[in-house]
Amino acid sequence: MMQLVSFNQRLQQVGVAISLILLLALLWYKLPHPLVAAAALLPLLIVAGLRMPFILCLAFVAFSFFRLHEVFPALYPLKIPQLLAIGTLGSLAANLITQRIDMFWSKEHSTFLIFFVLVVIGAALATNRAAAMHTLNGTYIKVAIMVLAISWLLRQERQFKAVLLSVIVCGISVGIVALYNKSNSIGLVEGTRVTIGRDIGSMLGDPNDLSLVLLFPAAFALAVLLTPNIGRLWKMLGLVGFIVVVCAIIATQSRGGLLGICAVSGVYAWRRVENKALLITAGVAALSVLFVLAGVSDRASGGAHEEGIDESAMGRIYAWQAAFGMALHHPLTGVGINNFISNYFEYSPHWDGQNHAVHSTWFGVMAETGLLGLMLFITLIIQILRIGMKSVTYFKPQPDRTYSPTLYACAQSVEAGLAGFCVSGTFLTMGFTWPIYILLSLAIALSQQRYSKQIDSQNASRQPR
């Protein structure tokens, strides 16, 4: 009898599904609009949100950070990031109400919350409040929500594996498109620097921002490549990913990106090469080779044809001086998020007829959140570094502990990714974009994994033999 009822229920479900498919097909026939196709994804988003909230969250981060809908313009009309945003927020709300998410709080959460509140106050007091609120509501609030979501949802080893896979695959996808654009001279800046989606106003239309996006998966790809016992297919994926990403960064001719590659690689080499003097010498030589391969000297700005300190470098120095002036006049809140450019004229010691970007994470955070914000931001960096170093030490192969290649690879990714962020961030504006906050979420999740495994180990040792 129970089997008959269950069979009837399944027939009803199949009937409803077929009816919805026919309805959507009819709508598409009468109104062939991309929104109709997007509506077909809503049932999948609802199911994924209730049963697999982490996958939905990860997809949202992938589209928001890697700008996949701009890398592949055919996806743009489908409004996938907006649908994923709605689905992710709905999923979080539903799972929090039903208490399916185990919430916890850490000191890293507290530091980030204080910094976030400071950003909100700075936006409310900004001189260009419209620009500040647009960035706050359009991007930074989503980033803040994802910090909590990823750190709370990332609990199982297979989820860490999904993070590794998605970051590397997305990096390969963006890298291949960048190399394709380079080979076909599509969207080149200054005649030689590759971009993506410049004609549609994509964030990746700036070669420096493109190199920033590509630098993030480089740390994950190299971690997978160098992690013992992770599997041949994973190592092959890591090798392909690292080669593609490095080649694409070289094509951007971004000096910050090239320095970031050396920093990422240097972290892995530092732990594996005993002769540090030889390592440093090899690192300087490798950086020189990368600059030659990238053709930085041939750039229209910052190339070898400019005498003395080149125009690009002088522009950064003037911008950093302006940032310091903003921080001195607004030490507690700064001028407000996304307000550096609108305040540049008032604080810059040199005016060439146009406003300039800050081109530095540290000076950008200092200018837009004040000296207090910079202190909090650096505190956050130190906390991530401590967790990364402890996690690498704890999860590395040891005879007295169960070894997890996935967690070890993620721990290495956090440590190397942070090094790449700190070095390249000196020349790229990354203070309010995704990379550092994804690393923060991963670090908190790894810290919880390490803590839970330590508790399990202690409980096992107390059991009578």
C-alpha cells in the first residue's frame, strides 16, 4: 500500500514537471526572450538552495568574481549573477530559519564586522555619497554576506574540493579567453595589453584588474600541483591551470600581476628549498625573465622609452600622496568607499587635468576608510596569515595524523594567495574586491576544521583501549 502511494506521488511530481516544461516551451515560442530561459532556472535554484546551499553560494561567488557572464557574453542576457544572488540570499534565509546552518562566531568575524561597520559609516559621511552607496550596496554588502555564508557553509571535505575545482576551472576559462583575445588582437589596451569585455564595460576591461582576477587561481593551481597524493588528474589540472594563468597574466603586462606570480611561487619554494640565498637569487632572475617575456619595456605607459621614473610610476606616487592627505584629514572614517577619484583633485600635489585611481590596496584602504580602517585591514591580514601558517603545519602529511590532501591544498592556497595579494596589492587596487575576503572565509573554515579534528583526536585518545 505504501509503495502504491509513493508511486502515485512520483507520478504527480512527474506530471507537474512536464506541465511546467510545456508551459515554459509555450512562453518561449510566443515570447523568445532570455528572461524566459532564465525563469527555467528558478526551480533548479530553489532546489539547490534548499538542498545544496553551498554550491549555490559558490556559483554566485564564481560569477561575481570571475565575471563569467562577461567572459562569455552569450550568458550575459540570462542575468545569471542576479538570479544566483536572489537564490543565495533566499537559501541563506531559509536555512537560517530552519537551523540547518551551524552558525559560529570567531575573532576574525569580529574584526571584519568592525571594519564593515566603519566602511558603512564612511559611506554615509562620504563627499560623493551616491558613488559610495552604489559600491556599498552593489558590491561590498554582497561580499560581506558571502564572508559569513562561506565560512558557515564550508564544513565538509568534498566542499573544500569543490572550491579548489571551481577556482581552477574558472581561472583556466578566463585565461583561455584572455589568450584568445591576445592572439586575435581583441580589446588590446595601449596596443599590447590584453583585456576581456572592454567593449561592454566589463571590469576585466582593465588589464590590471584582469591580472588580479587571474592571480587568485594561480595559488590554487600550484597548491594542487604540489600537494602529495592528491591524484594524477588533479595534478594535471593544477599544471594546466598554472601554465594558462601565468601566460594570461604575462599577456596583461601588469607589473603587479607579475610580482604576484613571483610571490605565490616564492611561498611554495620557500617551504621546499633549503638554500634560501639561492632561492632569492633564482627568484630575482625569474622576475626579470617574466618582465622580458611580458614585454613590459614595450608598454606605451611605463615602458623603457620613458626616461627616469616613468609616467605610470609617477602617477602612482602622486596618487599615494593624495591618499595620505585624505587619511590625515579624515583619520577615523576616510573619504568613503569608491570616493578616492572624486577627491583626487583636492588632495593631489600634481594636477595634469584628470583624476587618477590610487593603484594600491594599502593606500586605497587608508584613503577611503582612514588610518583606523587601515589598522583594522592589516589586523585582518595578520589573522589570515596566522591561520594559513597554522593550517599548513597541521594539515601537512604526518605519520601520527590522518592526511587530507584536499585540506592541505586549501591551506597552502590561503597562505600563497595571501602572499600574492599583499605583494600585487601594493600596485593594484584590491581592498574592497573579492580575493582577500574569499581567503578570509577559507581561513575561518580551515580553522574550524583544524579545531574539530583536534577535538576528535583528543576524544579518541581518552577512550579506554
